Amino acid sequence: MKFNNTYIKLAPIFYQHVLPTPVAKPKLLLWNDSLAKQLLIPSTLTQDSALLAQYFSGNQLPPGAESIALTYSGHQFGHFNPQLGDGRAHLIGEISDENAQQRDIQLKGSGPTPFSRQGDGRCAIGPAVREYIMSEAMFALGVPTSRCLAVVASGEPVYRGDAKPGAIVTRVAASHIRVGTFQYFASQGNLEALDELTQYAIARHYPTIKSSGAERVIAFLEQVIAKQITLITAWLRVGFIHGVMNTDNTAISGETIDFGPCAMMGVYHPGTVFSSIDRKGRYAFANQAPIAQWNMARLAEALLPLIDSDQDAAVAKVEPLIIAMSAQFQQAFNTMMAAKLGFEHTSDEVDALSTELLDLMQTHQLDYTLTFYHLGLIINSQATVALVAPLNDWVAKWQSALANASISASNAYELMQQNNPVVIPRNHHVEAVLAQYEQGAQSDIERFLSVLAHPYQHTQHTELYQDPAADGDQHYRTFCGT
């Protein structure tokens, strides 16, 4: 593993030097061999499970690694916390993948740091395995995401009410720079550090920006906004609910990061919430786009001093970007929904069709993933699918619209296949796997992961994981796992 640690070259205020806390009996539970190959990790290392357990538990740092905890702040459910930071995570460095893209390697659950705020710095095995499952599923679904390289059992209990087996998860991300990182320096009035961070982020994530001065900062904000629109549209396409879209969980790279109380929507409802801590539905399924806009407004606020020393003048330059985000997202959403229905382009007619379909799905409590999957079967004439009566009338209008647009059934089906998964990581199946790990039982996670790795096609075991929850997830709740 060839480490190239650029973040550690920034000013000392950006992080704290801290080593992971060793664990008693590290044991490698999950290893992402395909990701390891993309990261060019040599096979001589990947075949040594004992050494992998040492490296990715934090007991022993790989050669060239340097362990730090990152500084940041953030808005948590709308309330600003000026001092957060990595409370149970250690960034051990960066390596380049097969495409020469720089990737962070971070251990999570690896012990306390100066930012732990009296926490134990550990992670239970359930949340660690959840992050592995969900991030790999999102990657296969084509959603921008951080990924997991390994899960290592610590051999020690952690206490979250009851004692649970502990684990460390290794996260691989484009970076761990967050909106909250910018907020930290802006809230302190440290313009030198704020500018240093901005220039570093541009060089690392948006190197095509060649302008200077205020124009450079504004271009950076524009590109981060575009990434967020792409990300949230992808979430909505597959029915993903992040659950805790705080600014400290909003990566400026545009990747999904932090899979704590996340979940997948079964029965369609725009107000779907599963997170136990989101009591007012701030981060409900359909609120994710407005919250992304809110988060981008917080980033814009942090960048104001770099744009103009006159705050009113700076606001006048960035406010149109934030306002325009609503229309940009709506266009992206309409285009996405059109593709889910087999249309290459959106139109007023197609927009009306998708809106009517979602209303019918909500009224009749239809499963989000299965409804689009069944529509694909209908258009391809693969099977007779029983639909609720009002949906039959809608299907007739949909097929007529496809014909009027001169779109053949085969072309529509091909586009729908690319945008509508056959299988998703349904909550009850994820929980069944997590329960097996927590109880120390033999897990069928490898079969589950193999199905999730091919979400747009049928494999040998796909049908085992297509079924919706028996109770429609009415009582399902997710937790942070901290």
C-alpha cells in the first residue's frame, strides 16, 4: 500500500495526531477483494488475514500510514455545533487507485480521539456490517458513495445499553472533507485556514477550475451544488433514505457518507422516515432535496468571506446559485423519473404521468421498487402482473405516451432495466444479517452481498431478497450506532 498523505500537510489546526487504540483479539470478518484490487493492494497482503486484521483494527499501522482525527463542526438537525470532529475515526492516509484517483483510508470505531466528547470511540458489530452492506449495495446501484474495504471484529464488547460485540470498519472515500469542515474555520473567522481548505479541496476534487479569486470560489460552490443534485437524485431513484443529513455528513465530493440510521423505502410515501432520532421528519425521503439545498446554503455562508469583504456583495453573488438549485433539482428529478418509465427525455406529459403514478403508489401503499420492476415486466410482456385497478388505467396512458413518442417497447424496457433495480438491500434482510453477526451465528452475508452486487439482473438467489417486509416496515427504526 503506497500512502500519499496530503491532508496531513495542511496546517495543524485541520486535525489532531492520534493513534488508534489497540484491541484484544482482532479478527478479519469481511474483506472487499474487488475494492482491494482497485486500490492496487498487493495480493501478498490480501492473502494474509492475520496481518489484515492487525492493519484494519488499528493495532498496527501499515507502512507509510499516519493516523489523524479530522477537525470539523456542523449543523445537526438544524442546530449548529461549533466543535465536532472525528470522535471515533482515524484517517490513516490516502492511496491512489487504479484510475490514479486519490482515496482516503479511514478506520471507524478505532478508539477515542480528542473529539470524542466522552464517547468510547468504539463501534458495535451491527453498525459496522451495516455500513459494509449498504455502501457496497449503493455502489452496485450506481449511486456515488464511499465504500468499505474491511470489517474487523475487535474481540471486545461495546456497551450500547446491552453489551454487544465490537468491530472496526474501514471506509474508503474520495475524501472526508465536509460542509462542516468549512463551517469550522468560517465560524472561527480563520480566513487563512478557510482559504487553504478551499484551495486544497479544489485541487483535489475540482482541478478543472482554473479561475482565481472570487470567481474560483464561486465556481467551486457551483460544482459542489451540481454534485449534490446528482447524489440526491440517485438516492431518490433507488428509494434510499440517508436519515441524518447533517452538514458534517455532507461530503463536498458528492459521495454518500455515513450509513448510520439509513434505510431503504419499501411502501412509497414521500414522508417516509425510519431514523429513531429524526422525530420531526426533517430528513424524510422527499425532504432530502430541500435539505441538500439548505446544506449548500450553509456552505455558501461559510465561503462568503473568500468571495467579497462586503458581506452583502458576497451574498448577492451566491444567493442566485442556491435559489437556482430548486429548479435544477426538479429538472434532474423529472429526467430521472422519465428514465424509470422508459422515456429518454422528459416532457410535460411525462412529468404528469410520473406524478400521477407516485400519487397512486402513495394512495394504494404500493412498494416503490416492485412497482417499477413490474412495469418493466409489463412493457416487455414477460409476465402477467396483477396491478391495483386504478393502476391499469394509468398503464394504458403510459403505453400510449410511449407510442406517441415513437419509443419501442424493447427500447423502453432497456432504459427501465438500467434505472430500476430488481433487488435492493431491504431493511428486514439487512437486519437479519446483522442479527446473525450480533449473536455470533453463521451468516449468509456472502450470498446476500453477491445478489446486491448485481441489482439490475436476476441471479441464482435474487428472488430470496425481493420480498417486501411483511408489515410494510411500519415499525422499523434505525439508530446511529454511536
